Amino acid sequence: MDTATSLEDGLQTIRRSPPDTGLVELIVRRPSEGEREVLDVAELDREQGLVGDRWWASAPAGTSTQLTLMNSRVIALIEPDRERWPLAGDQLYVDLDLSLENLPAGARLELGSAVIEVTDVPHTGCAKFSSRFGSDATRFVNSRNGRGLRLRGMNARVIEPGLVRLGDAIRKQTDS
């Protein structure tokens, strides 16, 4: 079976991601270009996003791209070797349905003691993603279906600062 077919076959597993409450499966800080630190605990801040991550230095405070989240089922399908997951370049890998339908822009998520908000800025596979995981994976996440399911992940910003730990629940806030 070719890679493109096996990726398409994995969509059923991705579609079974929990819609309301999931799990933080990996936290990655990128202190400098090309460097990755896998963390057990991270601080989320309104100005910096994930504290110590290089991204905040080049993005304005309160930006719509402070954090990137990727569905852990997607990265597991693309890259079975968990040691290589951080190469995707995201900070939070979660077992949660990140689709546009489930989490439209403005939706809020609680994780640890922090609250983040989904933004409308798309997160797509780039040349680095393609070089690390292959062109089939990039086509898969950037396809029309892939964009709707946010297979490459999504952008978010910090609303309430706090700590997030590996294994914490990530919960969709409901309107009260």
C-alpha cells in the first residue's frame, strides 16, 4: 500500500477524536531555530504564548499565532516514531477533534490552569513539514478535507495564563 492510501485509510481514526474533552499528549518548546525541548510542564503567557519558545520574539503580543496545536492521531499516522513528532514544529499535541466544525474561531479550550482561544489564521503544511514527513503527508494535511479537519493543526492565543502539564485534560468550554 502506498503512503497516500495509508494516510487516507487513517482518517477514520482521526475522525473518532474526542470532541469535548481530550488529552495533552506532548508539549514541545522551540527555544531557537531547529531546536526542540520536550517538556513535562509549560507556562502559557498572554504575551509570549508558550514561555521560552522562540516564536514570541518574532510575533506581536496578543497575536493570533501564539500557539499551534496538532491532533496527536494525525501526527501518529504521519510519523509512527513518537521521537520524531516534535519535528512537526507544533507546541501542543492533543487528542482532540480540532476540526473547523468542532472548534470554530473564537472557541475556547481549558488545559491545565490556562485558557486558550482558537483563531481564524490557518495552519498549513510548509516546505519544512514536507522535507521532514514527505510530500504525501503535506498533500494529505493541505487537502480540502485536511483543511476542514485541520489535520495540520490550528493556531490559538492565550486568554488566561497558566500551567499545562503532560497528561492534562484539554476541554472545550461551553457557553454558560
